[in-house]
Amino acid sequence: FPLDLTADCNAVLKALQPIFQEQGMTETVHNWEDHGYLATYIKKNGSFANLRIHPHGLVLVDLQSYNDHTKGREEVDQLLNKVEERMKELFHGSIKRVKRLPTILRGGVIDRYWPTADGRLVEYDIDEVVYDEDSPFQNIKILHSKQFGNILILSGDVNLAESDLAYTQAIMGSGKEDYAGKEVLILGGGDGGILYEIVKLKPKMVTMVEISFDKGLI
């Protein structure tokens, strides 16, 4: 909750305390004078919530719980709805923005989170591990996504998906070039996408030059 004004940390804490206490959560409060409050609420089942109140006008609520069923997620949503309603009552029109981030599921059978090279977290709708082996050069994974089809992941980096066919075809000229009976040189192309598509066009010979050729990808 970013605010248009400085936050009265004590007032915010007192306003939100009853919501967590109604859940039977044990409270621990830390006060850092000019740096605001941190209140931790712990439930008997191990679930906990962190309430961080910054005096410059930022209120954060983080929840962590072990829920593998719909009812548990509904309880979390209900708790967050109560916090949001109380904050709006307390600050009226002074809340600049309310941002509720999606739930991050940890410890799942299938890993759905794959960070980008620049550190952004992406969640895929992965429902199956098709392949997972180590080659002499890298770890090779093929994961199936409902949206993107099979996805190739090399040592944790997302490389190519079946949905990227248009990208591969664009590199090959999108049908403008006739490869039939010709000798073709591929520089790089380590994911094998271009090689896979170009052999369908019946070239005479395909030479692929790769710095670290990995037979596991072919």
C-alpha cells in the first residue's frame, strides 16, 4: 500500500492487529523508532504473516502458508481482503495504489518458475517434465507447457519453445528461400531449432558449426 502521506505506524498497527488476532495468530512486534514497525503473526499450523509499516508511507503484508487445497487459498484471500478494507477505512483516499502479487508456490513436484537472464521471475503453466538429463556440457530439460508446448531449458536458461516456430521460420526467410538440393551452413543454432526445420526442406547438405556441439540436443 503506497500512501500519499506519511504513515502513523502505531495507528496502522492497532487498526490491523484484530484481523490477525481473529485468526488465532501469535504476535511479535519490533519497533525501530524512525524506521517503522515489523509485526510477525504466527499460526499454530506454521503459517505466518509479516506486516511491515514504513513511516514514509508504505505498508507491506507478506503471507506464507502450507496449503495444497482450494480452501486454504480462499482463507488467505479472505484475510487479505479484510486487510485491504481496513486500510481503505483508515486512509480513505490517501492510498495511491493497492497491489496484490500472485501466489508463489514453492516445493511443487514440477518447477514452474524460471528467472530471465536479467533477473525477472517468470511462471509458466508447466504440467509435465518430458526430459531431464545431463550432457557433457550442460543440463538439458524439456518441459511441457499448456500455452507454449514443449520448452527447451539449458542449464536453467529458457531457450526455445514449440510456440517459437514463427521465430525460427523468420530466420530461415519465411519461405522466400528454396533450400531444396542446396548446401546450407548454420552458424550457431545450438538449440537445434533451425536444423530440425531445415532438413524438412530436403537440402543437399547441412553443415552446422557450433562452439560446443552437444549431441544431446540433436
